[in-house]
Amino acid sequence: MKIEKARISDVKQIHKLVNSHASKGEMLPRALSELYENIRDFFIIRQNDKVIACASLHIFWDDLGEIRAAAVASDMQSKGIGSKLVKSCIEEARSLGLSKVFCLTYKPGFFEKCGFHIVDKAELPQKVWGECMRCPKFPDCDEVALICSLGG
């Protein structure tokens, strides 16, 4: 399966995939407008012209990025697809010169397998929380914060 950068024509499928997981409480929902605005952040895997997995790398500062919206179709899980997408995000982060990548998730075990470790949310810079104001769970965030140091 080939990892590709997402295109505008993929947004509605990404939206459906991410929000199907959000409806089960596995991740936060994403609005179509947010996905269109950030489409350049996304990597996808498709099968038979259908997006079956996605993940995005969003840049926060000169040394920090966030992996967002990592989702794999339910019938395609446990095949290493999500790990490949996270690895692609990390490789892009390295190529851009970032030194750390973090995520906020309900699935910390998955990210720990990808080289992340749990941190206290208070360790993340204040800039990270600007987007949280739009979250339906604000200020009662129940996601787990993890970070991956990229070295160099």
C-alpha cells in the first residue's frame, strides 16, 4: 500500500473516516472546513480509490509539530497501516528540521509503539492550547499527551 499526500478530492473521504472514529469516542471530530484548510498536512493510503487511512503533521513552531487525525478504517486495522502513516509524518517532521512531535490521543498504546512517550499536558507549550478553545470537550480535556523526540 502506497502512502501519498492527500488531495482536495480526498477531503470528504477523510472527513467520513475521521468522524466515524469520532462517533465511537476514539478521536475528536474534524470539520470539513478544517480539513480543507489543512489538506497539505495529510498523508493518506487508498485502496481501490477509497481512502482507508490518514494522518496529518501540523507545524506549531520552529521545533514542534503535532500528529493529528490518525485514523484507519476499522476493517483495515492491526495491519501496520497506522504505524506507516505515523512514520511518514515523523520523517517529514525530521526533513523540515523539527526536533519534537507530539500528539493528543485516546489511544496512547498505539503511539507508544511508534516511539512516543506520555508527558504531562502542562509540559506542552501554551501555543498548543489555542486550538483547544474550539474543542467540544474544552476545558475538560481527557486525551493523553505523548511526545517523540527526533534528535538532531
